[in-house]
Amino acid sequence: MDDVVKAVAPYATVFGAFFSAALLGVLINLAAFARQAERSRADVIEERLKNVLQQLEFTKQDGERAASQLKADNEALKNQLQAALSGSGITLETLAAGASLSTAAEKNQKIIESLIGRLESAAHPQNAMSPQLHLEMSKAYAAQKNWSAAAGHLDAYVGVFADDVEAQFLRAVAHANSRNNDLSALRAYNEVVALEDTLPDGQMRARAFVYRGAMLKRLGRLAEAESDLKIGRQLAKNGSYEFFDASYNLACTYALKGDRAGMLAELGNSKMLKRYKSAIRNHLSDYFWKFKDDEEFLKIIY
């Protein structure tokens, strides 16, 4: 047996070397194939990436063209809306004083309503609107007494032009009239009072304090309300709307405080009482609830 092993040993060595060399060749070929496959896959991925980047560039260009067109469309609509509002005498100041679309000519009413409808149906995103378009939209909505929509557009506008005191004034009125958030209305009136030196006339300055006082009254902050209302009345012309509005709101404030003498003193102004009797009777369950059974008070307001 040992002799057989010895005889076969040289051949085994040769065959082992042969198979080792063959295996090495196979491994080298496999490695080369793998590298080629990897290169091919990398080339495919690179080509796909180029296509994706190309597509993104096309999409970006399309988006820029669409944004540019949208901006041009918005600007054209803004100019038309501005002309229609101006032609109807609708301004920030007149709106804050109570003007509405009902005061405009029927033709202009239809134009304004049509322009608002076109802007709404186009579903233009808010961020595609310029501050000036927000301003014109706010005026149009305020003229329609759509106070919530007006307030939203004015919030966007004053976010850019915070020192526009007339826009701030209409914004405060819009928030107050929408009755969605009294604190938002108070904050807006605070902005107006902070800028009151830049208001165009003394009556608007008086109105700023009177309106903020009325909002403070609504919030139950009665000491602050009384202070603002007295300042507003002092600034107002005797016999003006602001003067009588301050007196009415002071009567409400004194009634809420339970100050009967103060309330009756304000109600002693016959001109104010004539204007606000109906409002007082409408508030017997809230502002004047403490005196709803007071015979002298009831005799005055009925």
C-alpha cells in the first residue's frame, strides 16, 4: 500500500497544481465579470439619474413659466379691481367709516363681484398674491361685508406693510366685525393706536381710541375701556359720531361695572340717547343686565 501511495504522489501533486491554477482562473474570470456587471449597473444608474435631473429641470421651467403667468394674471385682475373700487369711492378710510358695496353704482357692483368670483374660481394660492392684490381683495370683501375674508387678506398685507395705518385700521374693524377672535381685533387696534400720530385726521385718532375702548369693553377689561373711551371723546369733535359713540360705550361700561350714576349721566345726553336707544334695548341681557328692572333706567330708554 505504501508503495502505491509513493508511486501516485508525484501525479497527485501535478493534478493539484493544475486544479489550483484552473480554480484561480475561474475566480479571476468571476471577479472580472462582477466588475463589468457593476460598471454596467453604475452606467444604468447614472443614465437614470441624468434623466431624472433633466425631468426636474423641465418641471422647474414649467413651474417658473406658470408662476410668471399667474403673476401677470393677478396683476391684471388687481388693476381692474383697483379701478372699480376707486371708481365707486371705496377706500380704506370710507370702508372703516362704514361704506359698503351697496353705495356703488350697479354696474360697478357687478364688475367688483365678477372680479372677486374670477379670483376665487381660479383658486390662486395666497402666496401667489402680491401685497397690493391682498389689499384690493380686502377692500372688495369689506365692501361686501365679508369681514372674515377681508381680515385674512389684510393680515397678509400688513405682514409686509406694517406701517400702513389706514390698512391697520380697516384690519382692526374687519376682525372686530367678524367676531371670530376678539383678541385678534384688540391686537389690531393696538397697532392702530401705536401709529395714531400718522392717522390722516383727528377724528380718525378719536375713533381709534373709541373703537379700542369698545373692544376692551367687549372683553370685560372695563378700567382700560373707560380710559380709552374718555381719551377718544376728548379727541373727538363735540356732536360727532365718535363723540356720541364714546358716550354710548361709556354708558355700557358703567353699566357693566354697576356704576348706576355714571351710566345715567351718560344717558342724560339726549342726542346720544336718540341715536342709541335701540342699541341699548338690544343689550338689556348683557351690557345693561344689572339694570333691566330699574324703573328709572327703563323709563329713559323706552
